[in-house]
Amino acid sequence: MNIVLLGAPGAGKGTQAALLEEKYGLVHISTGDIFRANIKGGTPIGKVAKSYIDAGKLVPDEVTCDIVKDRLTRDDVKSGFMLDGFPRNLFQAEELDKFARIDVCVNISVDFSLIMDRICGRRVCSCGASYHISSLGGRTTCEKCGKPLYQRADDNPETVGARLETYKTQTAPLIDYYKAQGKLLTVECGNATPAEVFAMICGKLDGLNK
Ligand code: AMP
């Protein structure tokens, strides 16, 4: 099964992807993670991506599509993959349909009023784990691997405002794109915990195979 995970910044795509990876053995591909690794490594892609990411804008389509296309040529995706953060606009969705088969789009729908606090309070670990400061009780290291937690450079109020605007104008139209293809599964999160959201997603995915 090949899945696209859709949702506003802070909807919990990364958290759900980690859980889905564990349960279904799907390979997790996050374009944001790939860009951050390139920025850290000082690569040419990282140099291009940084200014866009810092401004809350989308990295140009040619760069992003090439990265995903290339990643999907690796053998490990043959038994199923999950795209987290790609596609983010209609052009990318149409390109993706040319080089891969997508079975389902899981749309994680959250209340916009919760997002600013969620993202600005987010602390992450290089292992992929993500926390909110309100649940850390002052702890500064990862519960899973012990490494130090840090705040993403783009998790600040100005950039989050721009990222939300980018989501509304460019990414949200993908909901209709996948609906028209009969591939959309929407999970309304409300105040649900990550575990509850995960249960809802699994219920919907398992329902597809019956
Ligand atoms: P994320 O980790 O998914 O929140 O992505 C962080 C940032 O990386 C985004 O705000 C964009 O600037 C950039 N980015 C990630 N995925 C894409 C994409 N599919 N297209 C363009 N830019 C992207």
C-alpha cells in the first residue's frame, strides 16, 4: 500500500507516520526531513532549500519532485511507502501520479486554532520523535533514545503563520484532488490524542482491506 499523508503543519503527520511505519512496515519518506538533512550536510540542495524553509514557503517544485522521484527508485519502497509532506501543491500531485501509484490519501484534519501552540511548543529529536513542552516537565532529552531535544528553526510564530498560509492556498486543494480520485480518507482529530488519531487511521485503513 502506498500512502500520501496530508495535513496542515502541526497536524501530526510525522507522529502518525512513525506509528504507521511500525505497524504496517511502510517506508516513511518525509521531504521536510530530507531537506533538513541536506541543510545540515551543507549540500547544494540544502543551500537552495534553506531560504524557502526559513520563509515558510515551498521549495521549488523541480527540486522537490526530483528528490521524491529519485527516492522512489530504491528497492525498499517496493512493499509500500508513505509520503509525509509531499505532494504540497497540485503540480506536485500531478507529477507524482506520473511516477508512482498512490492507493490512499490519509487527510489528518485539525482545528487551525490549535496549530500555533502545537508547533511553537514542539521539541524534536534527530531520531524522529516529537514532543510538546507541556508534556516534558522540563526534560531536555528524548525519551526513546536519550539524545538532546531541539526546536526546529522554522517552528517560530512568524514562519508558522507563513506555513499555514502556504498550506491554505497551495496544499488544501489536494483534498479535493484525492477525493475526485476516490482515494481520500479523512480523520477529524478534534482533541484526540496521537494514539486515538492512530486508532482512527488504522480503523479506516483496515476497513479498506475487507
Ligand atoms: P515539514 O517538515 O513537512 O513541515 O517541511 C518543512 C519545510 O520544508 C516546509 O515548510 C517547506 O518549506 C519545505 N518542504 C517540505 N516538503 C515540501 C514539498 N513537498 N514541497 C516544497 N517544499 C517542501
